[in-house]
Amino acid sequence: MKPLHRIAVIAGDGIGQEVMPEGIRVMEAAASKFDIGLQFDRFDFASCAYYEQHGKMLPDDWKSRIGSHDAIYFGAVGWPEKVPDHISLWGSLLLFRREFDQYVNVRPAKLMPGVTAPVVRRDGSPRQPGEIDMVIVRENTEGEYSSIGGRMFPGTEREIVVQETVMSRIGVDRVLRYAFEVARSRPKKHLTSATKSNGIAITMPYWDERVAEMAKSYPDVTVDKFHIDILTAHFVQRPDFFDVVVGSNLFGDILSDLGPACTGTIGIAPSANLNPDRSHPSLFEPVHGSAPDIAGKGIANPIGQIWCGAMMLDHLGYREAHDAVMLAIEAVLRSGSAEVRTPDLGGKGTTREVGLAICQALQR
Ligand code: ATP
Ligand code: MG
């Protein structure tokens, strides 16, 4: 009997509600094509609508309701006009990240066919698909985003504010190991580490040290490191140089926004918050937010949602299904037809039309 994978579906707010049905549509088409057992269980919590009704983002038993699922398929959360971001975000996504120990954030940044990259070559000519193809791996649980610190002499001229960066050997090594494994699995086998050991004199040299140590176990992977300042410049000037890029929580945060930004619209970029140990579910979500400005119009690009669904299939062990979904996305983008492109890509198609077109391409 084929295994049944239970997916917790949280569409969330705004365009999350619009792109999620397209994500599920394509996942179901992939499941039927590759004979994969998928069961989608939908939850209405972790949304601002739920908050308005219940005064909280999550029910008390949220952990037992989604904690034993094989993955969480997430749309978007946030509606700043109604609920401040620190409540909606901290009360849902960031809580999942911590409680489910999703210590790796992965964002591919790949220039897709039919998409014009905002970054051009040095001679001014456009970047071609395949020229930019990188994966950004971010440490997701410690580093600069600790809450250790405080204020002394608040409100006085002697005011001092301190916030500590925390790096543990376990924390650094586990994200590095993940990044090295990804690098090893890719044709270029090239890993770049983001650092700033010339300015941040205690934690960053430690990060560099652990990278060098880990590299000994991966002689097949080419390793280099750049300080974060010049690294961001290289992302823009020669993105074709990079393959896998790993960074601490802060540097990874910066790069994982910059990378997808270099490859075109935010509407197609995917993201995964992974617990590679599989002791808890991993979470797959598009990079974009709830986009209140276009919500309800049916014109949100569903490709980010569909692409992270492909990453979910890969995580569940279905590489072939992942590849097929990616080919279907590429086929639709390559066709260049305005009917199957949403306005952010210069087309006049709807969310649904794009979802249906990708399904059709997948079934071919
Ligand atoms: P966050 O929730 O991370 O704070 P944000 O509010 O900064 O997100 P988004 O909600 O992602 O940003 O929206 C940023 C801009 O990108 C908006 O103008 C939005 O309309 C546009 N946008 C976001 N997602 C999509 C999409 N899937 N298709 C088309 N346009 C999108
Ligand atoms: Mg927002």
C-alpha cells in the first residue's frame, strides 16, 4: 500500500486564500500523475480573520492538531490594518518555526524562462534563464535574532542598549551540514559562506571556523566566503557566480530577500522552513505576504505557492514529481502568453487561469 502523507493546509490571509487553491490543484494533479497519497487537512487558524473572531491567532491545542502532519502548506499571514504584524506573525509563523525547530530556511533564486531579471549583465544585456540559479540557506533559530539583552539607564543620556548574538556549535553545524548536503547534490557543488569576521570579531570568526571544519567532510564541494557587504554587491553584479549560499540568521535573512529580488517578481518566489531531522513538520510558504493591495481581485500570481508545493513534494521524497511541477511552471512561463500570466508579469490572466494552465502542462 502506498504511504499517505497528511498535509496541514493553512491559507491564512489576503491572497493566501486565493493562491492556496491553485497550489492544491497542482499538488493533486501531481499526486494523481505520480500515484502519491496526499491528504489535505484545512485549518482556519493562523489568520487575522481567526484572530478577529477568537482574540488569538491559534487555538490552545494547535500543536496537537498540526504537529503530527507530514508538512504544513502555508499561504500568507498578516493584515496590518486589522492586526499588528507583531501579533499576527509572532502568534503564528514565528511560533511554528520555534516550536517545530525549523532550523533551516531555504529559498531558491532561479531566473525562470519568460521572466526578465531586474539585474543585467555588465554590458547591459539581459540575464538569460539558467544564468541565475542559486539556493540560499539561512540559519533560522539563533544567531543575531536572540532576545538576550536589554536597556540600561533608559531615558537618560547614559542610555545603553545591548543585544547578544548567540551561536551554538550544534546550531551552526546543523545548518552548515544541510547547506553542504545541498551543495553536494547540485551540479556545480559550490558553497559560499556569508561572513563579516573583519568587523564582528567573536561570533563571525567562529562561524568561519565551523565552515572550514565542515568543509573537511565535503572535499567534493568548492567552498569560498565573502563578507556580507561585498557579497550583496556580487549578488547584483554577478549572480551567475553563486550556487549554494549559506548565512547566519541575519545575513541569511538579507540574502534570501535579495536573491529572489534579483530574479524577478516576488509573486513566483518560494520558501521552505525545514526541520531536516523530521522530528516535526516542515513548513512551505511563498516568499510574498498577504498583499492587501491586490487581495480579492483574483490576480495574485500563484506560482510562488505552486513552486513551494513542489519543494514540499521533494521534501516528502518525490523528486520526480517536484521536477515535473517545475517543468510545468517553466512551460507556462516560457509560452509567454498574456492569458496565462498575472499582471505582475505583464499579463492579463487570473490566479485561476495560471493554476489551470500549470495543471494542464503537468498532465501533458
Ligand atoms: P510581508 O507579509 O512579508 O510583510 P509585504 O507586505 O512586505 O509582505 P507583500 O504582501 O508580499 O509584501 O506585497 C508586496 C508587494 O508585492 C505588493 O504590492 C503586492 O501586491 C505584490 N505581490 C505580493 N505577492 C504577489 C503575488 N503573488 N502576485 C502579484 N503581486 C504580488
Ligand atoms: Mg505585509
